[in-house]
Amino acid sequence: MKKAGCLLAGVLSLVLAVAAIWFVSGWWGSAEIEEDTNFIVPSGASLTSVAEKLAEEGVIADPQGFLLRAKILGSSDPILAGEFLLPAGASSAAILDTFQHGEVIRRFVTIPEGLPSILVHERLMAEDHLTGEIPVPVEGSVLPDTYDFERGEARSAVLARMQAAMQNYLAEAWPKRAEDIAVDSVQEAVILASIVEKETGVARERRMVAGLYSNRVKDGMLLQADPTIIYPLTKGKPLGRRIRQSEIAAINDYNTYTMVGLPKGPITNPGREAIAAVLDPAETSARYMVADGTGGHAFAETLEEHNRNVAKWFEIRRQRGEM
């Protein structure tokens, strides 16, 4: 009897050992993932619902087994919401740890300096991983930058961050403005910065262009900025052709060829550097500028000097076959 009892105890111990090995290996051994897989944990999801979702998507075979092992062998830390990358061959233990302590996959959308709001809207609407509808944002309300977002996030939330970034930057930059600048309010600063942004793509010129237009504003001169002609026609999109004489002569709230002072609103979303240039423009006597053929501009203090620069520009264009 004693031998039989010992044999039974040995068999039971062996069975328990095998069961324990099976139970533990089911936690630390490889799961069903054959290739790297993106998995989304919905906001507010419980571990039970996530286990069922893992099984539905073929990541694990047994949701109940996953839950039991998680409760006994896993951490009690809460799971995070978001999109996660589960590597091929990841164990159930690694999967749970990823949900509890891993990094959520972040996606990015870039708003270049000088991108008008109509194109900001198109860019956000084209992001397939975002959800919901948004209106075209108010011109000049978005700060150009690169923004991260999570898959499934609302477009309205991403846009709100872009607009909050602009408000925060202006709140920081406006008190640091130089004395005797040409604008009297934050809104006017954004309007003038939007013109500077559209008039030059050369970083080193921004403060000079801002100084030139500041001089014109202070003198009560026509700003004569070509982008202000185009904006009412396209809302900031490329015109795709040369400006017509009738458009130069058009009278509206934006065309600075037929009105003195600033347009009624921004003509694009200016970046930090363009705004900073308006808040601290270069000290210059220049009132005129024209393209110089290198991507930049030739600046002049007098109309006579400007006309000579224009003649040089026309000659460059003729040599290029553009005239």
C-alpha cells in the first residue's frame, strides 16, 4: 500500500509539474503572431474585452487562458489606450507588458510655414487614420509645425492643438516685441507676418522684408504685395498663372494694390520666424524690393533705385526666355 501511495503521489506530482510547465509556457512562450502586428486598445477597454479582441484578430488562441495567466502571472498595472506594435512571436506576457508599459504608436502630420488654412483642412481630411469632420480653420489661427496624433483620434482634437500652439506662441512672443513696431495688436502682427511669409522663402530675408513692409505701413504707402491679390481668388492656393491687370486693379478687403494699410485678415498661416520678424523687424530705409534672380530680393530705398533693380530683373527674365 505504501508503495502504491508513493507511486500515486509521484504521478500526481508529475501531472502537477507538467500542468505548471504548460501553464507557465502558455504565458512566456510565443503567441500566435507570425509577423509584426499593429493592435488598437480602445479607450476605456477592460482587459477582458482586450483579450477577446486579441482572439478575434488571431493574436492569441484562448482569451480565457490569457486572462487567467494575466491575473496570476502578470502585473496588475492598468492597460493603456492607443495603438501598439506587437512584434512577431511575442509571448502573452510581452503582449500584456506592451499594453501596460509600452509606447503608443504616434503618427505625424506636418503643416509647413505659409500653408493656407484651406490646404491645412485638406491635409487633415486626407489623413486616413484621423476621424470626424472639421471646418476650414480661421486663416492665421494654425501654427505651422509637425504634430503627432494617435490612430483614430478626432481631427478636431488635432486642429485644436495646432490652434492652441499658435495662441501660446503669440502670448509668449507679443510681450517681447520691439518698441515702435508697425502693428498695434497681435492680430495685426499675424496679418503682416502672413504677408512676409508669402513674400519671401529665404529665411535670412524675413526681418528685412518685415522692415520694408513696416516702413510702408508707417508711411501710409500701398503695401503692393502680390499675394494679397491672389488670396481672394484662391484662398491661398497657387494661382497657376500670371496675375491679370484687372485683378491688380480689383477693389476688395485684401488687395494691397488698391487699399492703404493691412488686409482685413491673414492670407496664410505664418510660422514662428515670420511672426518674430514682424515683432522685431530689421532697421532699414528700404521701401521697395524686387526679385533678384537668385531666389531672394534686391532692396531699394528710392523709387529710382528700385526701377533700376526692376530693369535688371526683367533682363534676367528675358535671358531665361520668360519674357
